[in-house]
Amino acid sequence: MERKNIVATIYLKDGLAVKSPSDTEKGLDPVKLAEMYNDSGIDKIFLVDLSEGDEEHDKNILMMRDINRSIDVKTCGAGNIKRLEDVKKILYSGCIEVVLNGSKPQTPEILSEAAERFGPEKMLVSVKNVDFVFKHKSLINDSVHEIVIMDPQDVASIQRISSVPYILKQDDNNIDRLAENLSNENIRGIYGPFINDPETDVMNLKSLLSQRGIKMDNFEPHLKWSDLKTDEKGLIPVVVQDYKTNQVLMLAYMNEEAFEKTITIGRMTYFSRSRNELWTKGETSGHFQYVKSLTADCDFDTILAKVSQVGVACHTGAMSCFFNEIVKKEYVEKDPLKVFDNVYKIIEDRKLHPKEGSYTNYLFNKGLDKILKKVGEETSELIIASKNSVKDDIVYEEADLLYHLMVLMVEKEVSWEDVTRELAQR
């Protein structure tokens, strides 16, 4: 059985998140909301554009881009899709998939063109009733990855027409009904208002569904507590690291109860040796640590936790508890990811804070045409060096080209995250 998805929905109105299409008064920060879903255990997010005109449409797509830069969860863009170009814009914003509205007359034509150009695996269609599926059965079977069913009463009829998997709307958190629906092999996931509620404990919901035999994308530990080696007090140290930056944040301890609770709720829970009690990081401060991975060391007596840190890790207000320098030897950073990030930041700083005599500022002052000319020149020089097959020359020219590409990236406000996310999607 495939793992089932819990799908949240963010409705975008004028670049802000609103509660629903009918309740658009209160605007929230969509990025923060998406980050909360990202950390809480949500498997997929529908990003629905509620715009009425092209200007707002573009604004909401830019917000989709900002959201996709900030989270790891798969997103599906939807709303105000009138032409193939809209599908392209949504995919280029970082969304993995696009949801087309089955009630719109232009949808069949756009769906056919988009599936051919971008692939059926990127195409979803939402339906309010069985009509669209009945009239376009062949198109759906050839061009659609998933059907988004908005009325649960249509499931049986749609299932008789098409075997394409679907995501089903659920209006309330009735665990028995959820388990019954998700046991259907054609249902790939659920969405609905109760899932969008920030108060919904998604990890607990997944745990309850798992207990009913539904395969969920939650934590299924490969090691049991009994596989680990504790100290004489039944504790094991936990080194906590930021999952994006690899910065070491803190050191704490777990007992068996803390270990089990961490896996169940998806938030780091420890045992306080001074207070002799369990504590979930962030319960009082709001600085939760959402689990991304737990790994035991070679001796099974230490755990490395990679987390998404909300706020700061240290009670002093510092990001990391490790800030009291003892000794430090200067060294040249050679980690490729850090080098790219550091050079990009230097170039970005030159643009924001010009420095006299800086070649980088010379390029920015001359403008886009000069930058593009240099990219072209450096590309040609790399081609020549590669034809000559002298490795040192190739390395030198590649470095030159990458530097000028980064100047172009900063000029056009393209980040390494944008580029690597695009590569990861291919």
C-alpha cells in the first residue's frame, strides 16, 4: 500500500494568506504559515491563487515562489489558470504540480497541452461533480496524475469511470471516517478545513491512522530504544543540529519516554536532569525543534538529531548554545556548498554596499548588458580550454564563469536555493 498524504491548503489573496475563498478579510503571512505546515508533518500543500486580475495573479505567483524557497514540502499551484503560460509560471515558481479547475471550459485544452509539455506527472484536476470525469475520461487517464475530489459523495461514481488516484476533501476530523476512506487504495490523500487549522496535531493524526493500519509518512524507527546503549541513569546524550545549515545547536539528554514521545509528536523532547522531568523544547518559549532525522552513532550510545529550529535554541537568546570560543585557527573554507554561499554573499554585499575599486561593483555599475557579455566571454574561454584539455586551465575558466554567473544571479535576484531546488525537481 502506498503512503497516504495529509494535504494542507493555503489560499492566496493579494499576496496574503486568507482562511478560505469566502473568508478573505484577515491576511496572514503565507511563508510563515507554509513553514508551520512544513514542520508539522504535512505531506503536500495546495497553493490556491484567488486573484481576479493579472496584476494580482502575478503577485500571488511571486508569493508561491517565496513559499517554495522557504520549505521542503511538495506544493501544487492552483487558481486563475487561463492559459498554458499560467501553468508554466506556477511550475517555474517552484511548485511540483499544478491543479486545473475541471469546471472551467478552457481546462481540457490547457490540460492536454500542459501534460504534453511538462508531463502528466505534474498535472492534477479538481472536480466538483462527476461530469468532467465522465466527459473527459480518456484525457484524464492520459494526462492527469491525481484527481482532487471536492465532494466525497462522488467517489464511487468517479472510481467506476477512472482508476486515476485521487485526493479527497474531508470536512471534519472523524478518525473512523478518515481511516475508512484512506483504506481505499485509490485514495492517495485527504485535504480539508480541519487540516488547515494550525491547532490540528498532524503527527498525532498520522499516528492514529497508522494504528488503524493506514500507511502514513510518519516516523517509523529502524532502531528501538532497547537497541541503544544508555548510561547508568538510563539516559543517552543527543547532539542537535540545524538540518539546513548543519550548525550544532545544543546538547541534551533523552530517556526512553522522551525518545518515544519525540517519535510520536515529531518535536524534540528531552529529559531534564536538573528538574528530573520530561520537557518538549519550545513548550514555554515557542522555540520548537521539529524532527527531520534521528541517527545513532557507531557505538549506539549517542543520538544526532537534525531539526528545523523555530526561533533560537539557546536559553540565552543565541541561535546555538555553542558560542564561547576557546581556541580558533584560521583556515581556508573549501566545502563547496559553503564556498558558493560565501562568494554569493560577498557579491550581494558589494551590490548593497559598493566598494571603490571593486571589479564586482564595476560590473554592477555597467549594468546587465556588460554582465551578460562577460558571461558569454567566459563561456567561450571555457570551451577553448576544454578543447585544449589542460585541466588547470579548465578549472581556472570554470571558476571565472561561475563567478560571473553569480554576479548575474545577484543582479537578477536568483539565489542558490532557487537553482538547487530546480535541479532537485528534475
